[in-house]
Amino acid sequence: MADPYFVEGLPEDLNEDHFVKATALDGYVKACAVRTTGVVRDALKYHGTSPSVTAALGRFMTASLLISENMKNEDDTQTTIIKCDGPVRGMTCVCDSSFHCRAYPVNNCIEGDEVPNVKAAVGTGTLTIIRDIGLREPYCGQVELKTGGIGEDFTYYLMASEQTPSIVALGVLQENGVVKHAGGMMVQLMPGYSDRDVDYLESRAKGFPDFTYFLDEGFTPAQILDLFLGDPGINYLEASPVSFKCTCSKEKMSSGLVALGRNELTELAEDDKGIDTECRFCNSKYHFTPEELIKLRDDA
Ligand SMILES: [Zn+2]
């Protein structure tokens, strides 16, 4: 018998991070789910985050990946930014159209942080989404944070900014400083939906366990969508591997330096040891000698 959960693009090993998209309720519902355990483990490795920051950044990356699903062109990018007054101070995540993402928190470590508390770590602030999809101007939307819990904040953004009623459920499960599971799902109503569809989804959402509970029980993202939607007509559309991937390079760092301007570059070149620059997303270091700085200045 054919595997009912098979869809083009799934990784061979379903325990690897991946994204899956489906439609249900006669096409009036679009549903996406993603496993991000490896992504969040990488973020923890790069940034040495304390438990609440791991949970906040993990949820933020998961939500960012979920809403990046409608980017189509190879060069499309989406940048999500939270600016907040909680101890994490802020987070930035960049996704491309192939489900690669990279992210960093402003403050990686909260003192005395033992039991993850995302809302306390984030507090109040704003959520900004910038989509560069090849138009003359990038699309930019911003909302106030609703609760700082990330899921509610993205739900609010999708309603306020994109007029799409959505359920966004996110989870990061940690055990003894290790990310055991991470992932989430986004279920959206499509134009033409009825009140019955709304009622149906609300009843399904009531008491539905955490996403990471199902991952811990061995369910795949596609199976979790199936459990949530409870619709025999569910139609899996596509899937894709997901990973933390930084795209930094010395060349890209150079353009950042050039943007500082001639005077600043001249000043930096006066230090005969040169300068070290560091990528905020993955901590890779790039060294520039005084000669290289002068060359950047003169070629600019
Ligand atoms: Zn990097």
C-alpha cells in the first residue's frame, strides 16, 4: 500500500529537520508543519544560549520558517526582527526560499536562567517582517508583540498585516541543557472559508497537545498535521529539508566595511594589526589587513 504521508521533497530520514505543507477542508485550509530540532541545536551551539533564550530563539526561528513558505524565487529572502524590552532584547532571523535560516539573539544568556520562560525573556516590543521578493521595494510589515510568547505574536501579525486568520503553535523541548525536540505548525484559513471551518478548527485546537509532545511520541510533521486536521481529504502538497545555514563570506563582510565610508576605513587601516570582523549569525571570524582595508577604500 502506498504511504499516505509520502510527498515529494521529504528527507530519507524523517527524523531530520523538514517542512511539509498540506491543504484540507476542500482547500479552505492551508497547513504547514516543521521539525526544527537540528536548527535549534545549531543555534544553541553557535550562540551558547541560556534555556529561555534557546526557547525564545527556537520558537522564533520555527515561526519564521513557517511563514517563509510562500517565497518562490531562488533569491527571495525574509528577515524577521523582534525588538523587545525583556532580557533577550531582540532577535533577528533570515530565511531563504529553500528553508535555510540563520538567526541570533541580541543577548544570548540570561543570568540565573534555568526554567525556560519565553514571555519573561521577551517582554513587550515589536515584530517586523521584511520580505525581499525581487520587487523594487521590499515588503515590510510590523506589529506590536501581543504576549511575547512568539506563537501569539505571529498569529496576530498574520491577521493584522496579512488578513489571514491563523493558528501558530510552536514548541522547544529541552532536557538537561539539550534541545530534545523543536518544531511547530501553522494552520490558515483561505479566502472563501465559512464559519463552519472556523468552528471546526477552533474545536480541533481545543486541548490539542504541544507540538513537541507528538515529536517526542515519534510522530512526523505530516502525521501531526493529519492528527490536528482530522480530515480524510487532507492533501500533502510539498516537503523540504530545513537547516541552519549561514551565507557569510569575506566578500560579504567587505561590502559591510565599504558601507562604513572612506574616513572610517582610513581610520581602521591605521591599526597595523588590521581588524577582525565577526558574523553575528554564526560567529565566523574574518581578518582584514591594513592593506586590504586601504584597497577596499580605494576600490569603493
Ligand atoms: Zn555567518
